[in-house]
Amino acid sequence: MGSAASQHRSRVSFLRTCVMTITPFFRSTRWASLGGAALALALMLGVAPASAQSPVPDTQALARVVERLVGAKVESIAPSPVTGLFEVIVNGNIFYIDSTGNHLVNGELVDVATRTSITQRRKQEHELANTPVLDMATLDLADAIKTVKGKEVAGRVLVTFEDPRCGFCKRLHQSLRDVPDLVLYTFPVSFLGPQSRAMNEAIWCSADRSKAWQEVMKDGPAPVGSSGCDLQALDRNTALANKYRISGTPTLFAAGGVRIAGAVGAPAIEEALKAGAR
């Protein structure tokens, strides 16, 4: 009891000291009012006065504000780690809007203590939760370029999304030389622009697509495609990549939907093949 009373007296003394300290400042400025001093004291203590408390924000109204600004549907809106700031996800991108709807932030929210990006972490979490698992059985493999390395062995199958101008894709193919008995289904995409699209069209319209692709992966010239070739598969591949939120090449999938991003080495590919076979 004595301890509690002592703590109470200390807190009262602290409050008196705070008021005595800040009141002269407000008397000498345009904030010269008791209300201004009270507000500043409340901010120092982390408690907003009753008159400064805001009603619960209408998140649907905030979502409509964002949709008008970015021209796309809001996927979700929720409080962020920062009081008064809401996290808004649109097309997988993260924005922040304040509770008044007057300020929209398009940038990174960083945790100072850990020096890590909260925005990037939340984006990865969102992508993981909303990305469907690739099921090879549902793929139209006729839209891919099939390459057989060695013998066809059950379970030793890789699906890749690659761009013909992608340097990391070419590095991947160097690693694939050390992976025996593999069936590779490559879905060509054109992430690197019109030149990639032109090369994909030439490869797709060539007599031997697998050979043409392998030559390009060795930095060889793209073949001259024949006229009248049906290129709709290339458009479907772009849509397929969007469905599985593939934004970089190479992206690989083993059986069971095991996903690998980037030009990994042969050991990592073997691990993915084993994991997919389990």
C-alpha cells in the first residue's frame, strides 16, 4: 500500500513538472492556451485527450479512396503496425493510408529496431497466402517446349518459366547439364520486352523448338521462324505466369508444386526433385 501511494505521489510530481516545463513555451507562442498545453502534455504521455479522440475509421470508405486514386480494386485493408495508418493491398502491392483518408503513402515501412522492411515481409506473406500451388496435371504441356535429357524417369520432371534473353536462365541451363535423366517443360515468357517476344516467336515457329531453345541458351542466334505460325500459346503462357504470380525468370517447379526461384545449382535441383517425389 505504501509503495502504491509513493508511486502515485511520484507520478503527480512528474505531471506537475511537465506542466511547469511546457506551459512557458506555449505562453510565448501562438499556442498560448491551456488547451494547447494540455494537448502537448497528453502527447508526451501517449494519451490523447477526449476532444482529440477520433471515431473508428470507416475502412470501406478508405478503400474507396484508394481505389479512386490507383484505379484498381482493393484486396484487403487492415490496421498497420503504426497507429492511425492502414495497410492497403492492391494487385499484390502495398500502400498505406491514414485514418482521415487525406494521405496515401506509396513506400516502405521499416522497422528501425531490426532494420527490416515490414512492407516487403507483408508482401511476401500475402503472395504466399494467395498464390495457388502449381499442379502439373492441370498444365497444358503443349504450350511448353519439351526437352529430354537422358532417359525419361517417373518423377524427374521440371517445369520452368524462362525468357530467352534472361542471363540467369542461361546460367540455369549450365547447371542442368549436371542433372541426368530429366524431362524439362519450358514455358517461354517475354518479361524482358519486345525483343524477347520476337525471339520467342522465332523459336516457337521453328521446326525443332527444343533445339532452337537450347541454342539460344548457349548464346547462339535465334532461328528464323516460319510464317503462319500459331502464337497463341505464348499469350497463354503469360496468363499462366500471372496466375502463379511469377514475376522473374527462371522460375522452376518440381512435382508436387515445389517452387524454386532463380538460377540454382544442380544440388538444389536434385533436392527439389526428391522433395516432389515424396
